[in-house]
Amino acid sequence: MAGKIVVENTLTPYIKHLKSLGYDVYTLYKNSNLENITSDEYKAIVVSGLDVLSTSGATHSNPPVPIIEASGHTPEEIHNIIT
């Protein structure tokens, strides 16, 4: 398995691509479950835009993993960023 990734639920092509590469993909629903990401077991969080996090309690320690903005990137480019 390639690892665990969190991807915003609206990014279906990214979810499908990462799953096809062997990633265990968890879905982020409009930040409602962002507070559940409390460890570094995930390789990254992929969101449509960084403004998605503006209404949540995201801090430098929560979530404790890289946040990648999908806007302007193909699913393949996002995979390259993660690896």
C-alpha cells in the first residue's frame, strides 16, 4: 500500500487516481471531519483550494500533515507532489 491520503470529497478524479495507485483514500467533507486528522499517519491532505480550510480550526499542528491545493494541477501532478 502506498499510504493514507485525505482528499476533499469534490475531487473525484483525484480520489480515483490515487486509489488506482494503491493509496488508502479518506474523504474530507467540507472540513466537518478535519478535526479527526490528528496524527501524521496521512501523507497529505488534498483540497480544491486553501480557502476550504478558512472556516475550520486548522492550525500548524492540526492537521499535522502537508496540505496540497489541487487547483491548477492534474491528478498526476498531485501524485508527483505527494511522492
